[in-house]
Amino acid sequence: MRARIRGGDQAAFGQLFDECSKAVYNHAFRLTGNWSAAEDVMALTFLEAWRLRARIDPEGGSLKPWLLGIATNVHRNVRRAARRHDDALSRLPRGEETPDFADEVVGRIHDAERLAAVHRAYARLRRQEQDVFALCVWAGLGYAQAAEALGIPVGTVRSRLSRARRKLAGAGEPPPPPRQVVGDRGPDKEEIR
């Protein structure tokens, strides 16, 4: 049988597998302590045995010791490869922990709701008040810069911004009744109520 395996006879090699596979598997299992890893070692052992078949001594007894020696070397190589793999992984930079995205989604929903409320309140302002509010509050311009950008006096910017802030402060409440100036058309002017 040694000569036939050495010559590449597949049937003779199949017979060797049938006779020795259980012993090789058990040896691999004792080495690895894992059924799946033992199957891998056994498969690699027989692949390596087929590759090395030309080295078989034509004289001798059972090939089981030869196969168990190959299995021992295969296990050593597999273990070394696993250790190298683990070492390589340990050298990779650690990824940051991914936060739970649910909190972010909830935050975005609340932000979208607040933004919609801001836009609803902003839409209730007059166009001139919107312009002043956008420049002074959102863009961060000073009164003089906003006045320059809009081509209006600084006092007008201040009064429009003041009115816009008052309207926005009460945006969550029903709007107050409009103020009226009584008697501003006649010679006797009255105070604003």
C-alpha cells in the first residue's frame, strides 16, 4: 500500500483515510480541544499527506505514526497562524465605541420639532422684523452692522428687533390685542395705551 500511495493511487490513499481518519481526528481533538478545529486539522493533515506522499518510505508498517506527526505539525502551524492573526488584530487601532443611535434619533426629532416651531413663530413676524432678527440674532451682526446691511438707521434696527423679540417671546401664548394710538390724527394727541 505504501508504494501505491507513493505512486499517487487515489484508491489506496482513500483506504488510508478510512483506516486512519478517526485516529487523526482524535489526536487533533486532543490537541485543539475543539471539534470544529479538530476537523480542520484532520482535513489539512490529509491534504498535506497527499502533497508529501512522495516522501513515504516504501518499506515499513502502518502510516498512522507518519499521519499523526503531520497532524501535530499542522496543529502547530494553525495555532501559530491564529496567534499571528490575533497579534495583528491587537495592533490595529481600536475603534471608538458606537453610541446608541436611538438617543440621536430622538434628539433629531426634538430638534426638528423645535425648528418647525421657530419657523412658525418667525413667519408671524413682519418682513422687516424678520430681516432684522435674522441679521442680529441668527447671523450675530451688531445693530450698526445690521443697519448698514439693510440701509436703515440704527434706531430702526433696535425698535424692529425689540418688537420681534416681544412677539417671539409670546409665540407660545395667544397674541396680545394690538396696541392702538388714540387721537393721533387730531390736534390733541393722547398717549399710547
